[in-house]
Amino acid sequence: MLAKRFSYSQFIITALVCLFSLSCLLPFIMVISGSLSTEKDIMDYGYGIFPRHFTLDSYRILILGSNRIVDAYGISLIVTVAGTLLSVLVTSMGAYTMARRSFKYRNLLSIYVIITMLFSGGLIPWYIICVRYLDLKDTLWAMILPPLANAFNMFLIRNFFLSMPEDIYESAKMDGAGEFRIYAQLIVPLAKPVLATVGLFMALSYWNDWFLGLMFVDKQELQPLQLLLRTLVSNVEFLKSSGNAMDMQRISAQIPSESIKMALTVVTIGPIVFLYPFLQRYFVKGLMVGAVKG
């Protein structure tokens, strides 16, 4: 009887989880359907699970403007890869310093990091520092350096490091290893779950960011993909005024602005969708273990 009751409960929980998973996929399916629908269908019937009249006009128009999209794609990839690697490196090194009980000023450093989470100097001083003093205007570094060290992620990694036995550090010290060697060859391999989790957080942050590009980048060839998407969402006129406008008009009597937005959204979320399955096995473990000890 107990086994039967357990099987019923397990079936109900599995069914609820499957329904919840399908509900999470529904917006993504509707975006794909919208990108394959005609402008008239979207205006008349809204977004649905299946397109009423299948068309690839939006993707054909994006191909005509592919030069700008490919350039923006390349910029976003460079910023995401470089920013994620540097951010994980800087954040984990800061967390390692705060987790080392032998470091005299680790509590003072922790307080300093907490202050950055609670208080901000404001948008204008931040902009002046980045432009006048760091000279980041119209450079890729403008989209990489500002979010490099995240205080929340630093404490997440620090808590993971604190969960490790202190004997690990002591035994490495007795073998003659220095702090950097302990960090690089001993701690980093053991911290793969939490580093993968933080890496996924930062990759999502860098890939989805458009604000830094809007603030610091005026050159069109340096604009990231998300800024291009924001430009398209707010104003589709850049397609109508492009050199391929006549070709676009031949494809469709009216440029399908709504379905183009959906098509470009499908294009932009591709890398993150493919990245997540590779990091999924680290994600839950890294997040839970890093939150055990405060």
C-alpha cells in the first residue's frame, strides 16, 4: 500500500513538473511561431503556438541586413567570452582572498565588498570615471570592465571556498606551494561547480546587456547584438532606410516589423540555449553548496 501511494505521489509530482516545464517553453514557442507568421496574422490574431500562414519573409529580410547582424553577433561573442572568463578569474581570486583565514584583513575586505552592494556613486560619476579617466569610450573594454567584479557572485564563491576543509590549505603549504599555486592547481579544480554556475550567470549578463553599449559606444561597428535588437524593437526604420530597402519591399509589400523582432530574438538567444545544457550538471550543485555556509 505504501509503495502504491508513493508511486501515485511520484506520478503526480512528475506530471506537475512536466506541465511547468511546458509552460516555461510556451513563450519560446510563441516567439518562434511569431517569427514565422505574416504581419497581418500577428496584427489580426496576435501570437499563437502555430503560425496561421507560414512565411520566412522575416528571416529573408534579416539575411539582406546580415552584414550588420553578423558584425553585432561577433562583438557580442567577443564581449561575452572575454568578459565571462575575466569576470570568473577576478571574482574567484577576490573570493579566495576573503575565504583565507590566514589573511589578516579578510573581514575588512568583505565589508568593503558588501558596501558596494548597498551603495552606488550614481550614474554621472560612474560615466565620468569610465570615459574621462579610464578612456573606455568607443572600445570593447567599455562593455567588459564595468561589470567585471560582481559582489554577489564573489560572496557565492567565497561561501563555497569556506566549506572546504582548512587542512587542504595547510597540507599544500607544507608541500611548499604558494598562494597562487594553491588557488590555480588545487582550489579551482575543486570549485568547478560554483565557477560554472557563476560563469553561466556572467555569460547571461554579458550576452543580454545593451545598456553599456548604449552608454559608451557610438561607432556602429562596435555595437553589440542586444543593442541592435533594442534599436529594432524601438524603431524598425533602420531596415527601411538601408541600401537593401527595395529588395526588402520585393520580398514583402510591408516590412513585417513584429515578426522581424521575433526572428531577431530567435537569433540572439541561440548561443545561450546551446550553452546551458553543458553547464546544467554544475548549476544546481554549485548554487546549493555555495549557499550552505554564510
